Amino acid sequence: MAFVRHLMSRYFFHISGSDPFHDVEGMDLPDDRAAWREAKRLVRDIENNLEPGGDWHLNVVDGVGSVFVLSVKSRRAR
């Protein structure tokens, strides 16, 4: 019986803004689509800390470089 090993990529989720976080552990995920789902999950967690006039960026990085960058900027209109 032959075993096929599916290699997973390690993705890191770095947050910049008022409460920065540099991901040193990363997460093994099967592909960019899975990394995108994880990024959206993180966005929901991060949005609770956003204040008027604040902004943050989530940079999803793999072994090659940036895969996705999600940015949110808020401003008070009056």
C-alpha cells in the first residue's frame, strides 16, 4: 500500500494597527482558500477592537510572501 503525503503550507497572520500582533507560530493549511477562510474568521475577532479613527491590516503570509492583505480604516464623519 502506497502512502501519499499531502504537504500543507504554513500561513502566518500578522496584524498591524493600534494593537499589533506578529504571528510567529503560523498555521498549517491545505491551500490559499483555507487561509482566506481563516483570515475572514480573524477579521470578525479583530473588528471588536476597532475604534473611530482607527485602522488595522491583516497580512496573510506563506513561505513565498504575502498572499492576502485585508485592511480596515475608520473615520468619524462628524
